[in-house]
Amino acid sequence: MARISSIPVEAMSGYNTTQAAKKVGVSKRTLLEWIYRGLLKEPTKLEVMGTVWRIWKNDDVSRARKIKGTMKRGPKPKKPK
């Protein structure tokens, strides 16, 4: 992970995790879950002044869309009576 004090121009051409999730059509939590479960390769990470940013490129978003296409929705949890 690169440590920098300002955001480089090339990072601005990507998306943050929230923006990438909207493009894919899933929640931010879902994208992060796919990364943690090993279903999706983690995008480039940058640390800017102590904050870690994932920079999603168009290829990363495309891979996430393919994963979404293979997923099936599970049953909704039953509500307690």
C-alpha cells in the first residue's frame, strides 16, 4: 500500500468503494464482503494522511459485475412472530 500526503491524479480517474458499488448495483458492504471472502480481488489501496482508500478502476468494476451475475439471492430471513 502506498503512503502519500495528497491524492495523485491517477487515483482520481477511479472510483471509491461507494461509487463502485453503485455502478455494480450492490451495496458497499457486499463489495467488501466479496473481497474478504476471496471472491473479488482487492483494488489498489492508497493511504492518504492516515486514511486508506480503495481505488476501483473500470476493470475492477467489470469483475464485480461478473461476480454479481453468478450470485443467487438467498432466502429472506423469517421475521419473528
